[in-house]
Amino acid sequence: MSDRITAAETLVAAPPAAGSPHVDAGDAGYSKDLKSRHINMIAIGGAIGTGLFLGAGGRLAGAGPSLAIAYAVCGVFAFFVVRALGELVLYRPSSGAFVSYAREFMGEKGAFAAGWLYFLNWATTAVADITAAATYAHFWGMFSDIPQWILALIALAVVLTANLISVKYFGEMEFWFAIIKVGALVAFMLIGIFLVVTQHPVDGHTPGFSTITDSGGIFPVGMLPMLLVIQGVVFAYASVELCGVAAGETKSPEKIMPKAINSIMWRVGLFYVGSVVLLTLLLPYTSYSGDESPFVTVMAKLGIPGAAGVMNLVVLTAALSSLNSGLYSTGRILRSMALSGSAPKFTGRMNKGQVPYGGILLTAGFGVLGVGLNYVMPGEAFEIVLNFASIGILGTWGMIMLCSLLFWHRSRDGRVTRPSYRLPWAPYTQIVTLAFLATVVFLMWWGGGVGRTTVMCLPLIAAALVGGWFVVRRRVNDLARERKDA
């Protein structure tokens, strides 16, 4: 395959999906190498990442046991988002995912905004992931003297190399990453349940509900801190939409996707809410901190030789998995945008392994900027990028729900046909979810600090999107005319 694929060549190779009048130039040229086991584990891996393994420590210290409630509420809305995306995928599978759907239902302006908000999400998440990886590595004495920015750079280089080979390597890597994460969480939960049932002391504390009641109850510092950590909890669910992007590189999405998406809900309840509840039963919330994974904290307090080191290796794997997913998804999204003219031309290029390397390298470039942030501000790097990533996530989820709402309206007019796999309670589900996302933005502002600064940057982000659109609109319109005349 040539390293360059033009929009016209792609259009010929990309017939519209059954039931859809829309043709997306970015859907051709990919290999269909992702199998059912890959998609299922990508769905699991997308719901278990850095936000749980690292972020839960600081949030537990700030909000106490009420964090489990925040995870449960956000998990419900995360499920609504991925279920809405799943309906669109069954209507028309696309590697451009919600950017492709935004193009169909909102026009090129909508696709431009959706794509660059998603890029903001993953470009900043990549920084968070390499920061987390470097933080985890410092747990071991052999790495303690190595500057954080060097460890971050090494993490980025390793994952970038693997991602550029082929989608099959990505799928295998994510499959085993997810196996490790799920296996570790299951093992931790079994150990935690055993400790609670047997009342085995942990760092001088007897596990059980008394650990919560003796430390101030479910809301030890009030309800406000729980509300203020919600934006960070949203970040924890940032990858749930990844299975929708991966659907464009699997042979039978109509069979695989519903099962993978439906399983997300119970996984969220089991792994997120369940593990946080166990953490609060094992140790007082004041025992945790943002500098260390809460799972590592528990294992270290148990005093089992090597247990903390093994768990730290697992959470390091989670960070690398998230970085791997971000490079994968932005590469596909940017290629869809490039072939419509709304992203730089080089991001539409593919290598011989049918990997859109241009978009992957662009995201990795922003990861390099994150290495610089780790050099300048190693202590604050994670919190800063987490807030900006949250804005990107909220924008992405908002776009997915808007596309879902417009799709529902078109189905009412008879212009499209909804698949049998649907988002329940439409259109109320979309409206309530959009209201929730707006509430999260308000809570970010209300909480002050870095969150308020991030929200105050929204006009700058909007101005950048508007300015960027005026830069590319002529090329977008020219390519649209070429596709129409072809």
C-alpha cells in the first residue's frame, strides 16, 4: 500500500454502510484485524485506566468514602454515552467514529469541532499518562534518582513504537494490558473481601464499616468535596468511547459491539465502585494520597513482600495502556478529518501496516510537550493536564450525545432507520446527559483553583476552534465539491 491515500481514491473504496446515505472518505484503507476478544478487552480496558489506578488516591483523600457515589453516578452517564455511540456504530460503523457522525448530522463545522475537542482530550491525556507512568516508576529505588521527565520520555517512546507497527499489534497489546488490569483488580478485590470478612488488621486498623464510621462517615468533609471531584471522576471514564473507534477495524461490529458495550455497565459497578468501597473499608480515607496509587498503599500496609511492587507494575501497565489507546484513537480520528480537509494533510497518511502514522505522531508530539511540563513542574503536571483533558472529554461526550439526538430526530422524520440496538429512553437520555455535562463544567468553575482557570480558558478554546475553521474551510469546501463531482 502507498504511504499516501487521496480522498478520491478512498471514496471509491468506501461504499456507504447499509441503511446510511453517508460516505466517509476516512473509512477505507484499514485492515479488519481486530477480533471479538480484542474489542471486548478494549471495552474493559477503556473503563479501567489511570483515573482509577492513580487518580482515586487523591480523590479519596479529598472526598472520603463518598467517592464511590461519584463513581457510580458518573458511571451511569458514561454508559449512556457509550450506548448512544454504540447505536450510531450499528447504524454505520466508522473509524472516524463520532467525528464521522458529526459530519453527517452537523456538517463539517460540527466534525471539525468534535475532532479537535477529541484531540484536546487525548493530547492532554497522553501527558497525564506519561506523567503517571513516571510517577509509578519512582516507586522502585532503581528509578528514584532518574528525573521524572526522562522516565516520561521513555514511556512515550516505547508505546509510540509499538503503536506504529500495525493495528494487530495494538489489539494484542491492549488485550494483554486489559487482562493484566482486570486480573490485578480481581485479585485485589478477593484479597480485600477476605480481609474484611476475617477482620484481619491492616496497618493497625480493623477492616469493616467501622473504618468508615470512625473516620467521619460517608461524607467526612461534607458533600461539596464529592461534587468537586466529579470532573476528575469523568476523566477516569475517558476511554469508554474507544470501542466505538475500534469498530471500524473489525469484521462483524453488529455482532461484537452490543455485547462489549452492554458489559461496560456491570464492569463499572464491579471494578470502580466495588474497588473504591473496599479501599474505604480497609483503611481510613486519610491514609491515601495523590502521590501513590491507593492499591499500592493497601498492599504496602499489608507488609506482604513484593505485593506492593507487583501492584505498582500493574498500575504502570494501566498508564501505558491508556497512552496506547490515545495514540490509536487520535490517529484514526485525525485521518478522518484530514481526508475531509479539517486536519493537516500529513495526518491522513498511512504506512504499509495500514496505520495512520501522521495523526499518531502529531499526538505523540504533544506528549513530548508533556515531557517538558514534567521537567518544569513535576509536582503539578498531572493535575494541570487532568483538568484540560476533562474539558476535552466533556466536549467529546457532548458531541456524541448531540449526534445521537440529531440521529433520533432524523429517525422520527423517516430519513434514517434506527438499529434494533438503541439508546434507551431517547430523547430524554441525551438531554439529561447533556445537562449533567454542563453541570460538571459549572462544578469545575465553582471549585476554584486549576479547575476554574481551565473553565476560564473555554473562550480561548472556542476562539481557537473558530479561527481554525476559517483557516481550513476553503480546503474543506473544495474537497467536498470534489467528492460530489466524483
